[in-house]
Amino acid sequence: MGALNGQTKQDTARTNLVGVADRLEEGRALAQDVWSVFNAANLPADCINLGQGYMNFSPPQWIKDAASEALSTVVANHYSHPKGRLRLREAIREYYSPILGRQLDVESEILVTSGANEGQYSVLTAFLNPGDEVIMFEPFFDQYLPSVVFNAGKCVYVPLHPDPTKPKPTSDDWKIDFDELRRAITPRTKLIMLNTPHNPIGKVFTREELLKIAELVEEFNLIAMSDEVYDTLVYDGKEHVRFATLPGMWDRTVTVESAGKMFSATGWRIGWLIGPSWIIQPTLAATTRIVFCSNSPMQEAVAAGLEQCTKRRFVETQCAEYTERRQILTDAFDRLGARYTLPEGTYFLLLDISNVTWPEDYPFPASVEGRGRDFKACWFIAMEIGVSTIPVSEFYCKEHVGIGESFARFAFCKDTDTLHKAAERLQGLGKFMRR
Ligand SMILES: Cc1ncc(COP(=O)(O)O)c(C=O)c1O
């Protein structure tokens, strides 16, 4: 068989001849990540996926129609300007200028990106020198870490603190220790990553909290990267405060947005950045080298989405639908007598799994051994209850895993039938909960 396809045994061993860059290891890019451990392929076939944060429904038909229309033109099938298609930049200007209280300039203050993720990466490429420090609150959206590390930056983690004494906590009960935040800032700190509404807690940072952060941003001459991709999903009349609207903060803030979250189109890979020209222009230089431009026809469709969403009351309707989805899960946990953090925003909910138990000899796979206790709990829940979730310790640095391992993240960006089915199954968790 040695001659099969002209290969010899020796040939097949010719792998890993040259070492990969250290940044892959340092950026946790080689470790088996949580998404592959809890991948549908590793779980029972009928397991309900409330793990990954993408929808099991499509974008609205009128936005898909706009995508089809764009595909039938010649220009929309070709390169766009690296800043983004003018129609989309104008739609962004019209939508956000009133919200931000200033007339945005489409040439210098708006940049279309390939999803929020690539936008954030490009800001980091544009501003980080080796060793520059970036502050992020824990738990953090897991892409932040590799994005900082790949750009030679150093992550500095500041945990949000849950309140273990509250029987019915809300996301507002997760607090910043401002002394801890101040101590984390050093002469190398260049940027702070904010995320409101927050994945995975669902916290909508209060004006008071953001004003205190803004004081530090000004005092220590920082850039604020304000990830507000869940800004259209805020519940119970809670106010979403845009960091860029706080006194003096327009000049220091790049706001990050995502069409994937806003229009249920996570695979379209369209996002945008809004900020002062001194942040947007170097970021444009970076994004031009990284992707050159973003998906052209989908930019046209997203432009249609922004142009029409006010008249169609799209955001209000969508938010009401998500409120109902949240309620299905919270009702299920209330029936079960389980403790969870009520999210004020996003489509995530944290269940306290510190009292979930399993038999000592339960056959766990190697992929969850040696990780936080939550990896085992989430594996057990997926196998025995048939609902997959995400262990929250993945969103922490090694030193702070102990905070995260008490929680499993449930994503409720699913249709109501799926959520009702999951809610029924979750009642079975009662017999595994220590009371
Ligand atoms: C907080 C946060 N920021 C950014 C992103 C990435 O958004 P996009 O899909 O537009 O790159 C996500 C996606 O889950 C997220 O949760």
C-alpha cells in the first residue's frame, strides 16, 4: 500500500515541520474551545441546542428580499469601498445620529466591518503596540482574548462580582469593584473593552457605573471600545446608556455594532464601528489590510434593514418577542425552584448550577476533565436532560475560573416551540439538584 496515491509511509509523517506562531497558544486558539466540546456532533442527536448564541430562525423576509434584490444587480456582487457601501453608511448615519445626539460624518466617523468581531480586531491592530494592556471585565466574550493577544497586547482581567446572598438575583446584582478596576490600570493600559448589554450576564450597565468608568477613561487617557451589539435587546424599560454619549466620551469611544444580532443574520458577517475620526481612520487602514472590504450584497440588505426598521417598528416587535422567549425559560426555572440571574438585556441567561450533582462514576469524556466544574455540569445536563448549554468558566482567565464555574449559559435566541420543549425537559433537572 506504500505506493497508494504515490505516498510512502515516510511522506505521511512529514507533518509539523515548522512550528506555528506562539500567539496561537497564547491566544487560546489551539486549545479545544468550549464550542467544539459542546458541538452538536458530540452530543445526543435530539439534544436541544441552547448553547451557541445564534438563532434557529431566519432574518425577516423583507430583509432577505433586499438581499435577493442586491444579488440581482451587478455592482453589489463586487468589491465595496473598504469604508463600506455608501448606502449602508448613510443608513447608519440616519439611524444613529439622533441616538448619539450628533450628526455623524459618513466619510470619517463610520466604518462597516465583517461583523463586530472583525471591527474589534481592526481597532486593536490599529492601536496596540507590543505589551500594551487592555482591560476587560469578566466574564468576557471569548473572542476578546485572541483578538488582543494576536495583536501583541496583554489582557488584564477585572471580574464582575455576583451577589451569592440574593435568592433571585438580576444581572444588575453583578457589580464592578471600582478599586479593583483602578488598581488594574497601569502606565501600559491603552484601552478598555466595555460590553453593555453584556454577554453572558445580560447586565445593562447603569449610567452611574458608566460615568465612573468614564472618569477613569479620561484620567488615564484610554480608548473605550464599547461593544453594544445587543443594544436592541433591553427589557423591562431598562435604559441602555451609550458610552459615547457620556460627557467627554465621544472623543474616546468606538462603538461596536452587529447586523448579526440586530437582524438575526449572524452568518452575513456585517457589523459597523462608529467613533471619532482619529479612531476610525487608523482602523480603516487596518481593516483594509485584513479583509479589504465586507460582503457587498449583504451590506445592501442591512442598509434596507436600517432604513426601514423604525417605520416597521422592527426593534420594538423583536424585543417583545425576545421578552416572551426569556419568560419561557424563567418560568421553567421558577417551576423547578432553580436559581438564575434574570437578564435585563441580551438573549442569554445564567443558571446557577453549583447545586447540580451527578454520580461519582459518571462517564465524562476527556474533553471536560481538568476544566471548571461547570464543564462537567453542562455535559451532564446535555446528556441526561437533552439541553445543551455553555459553561461560563470559559469566559474567565485561569485565576478567576472559580467565579464562572457556578454558572451555565442558556441562549434563548430560539423559536418558542423549541424553548417550550427545552423548558419541559429542564424539569427533569430537579432530581439532580441538591436542595
Ligand atoms: C459581546 C459580543 N460582541 C461581539 C460579538 C460578535 O458579533 P459578530 O457576529 O457581529 O462578529 C458577539 C457574538 O456573539 C458578542 O456576543
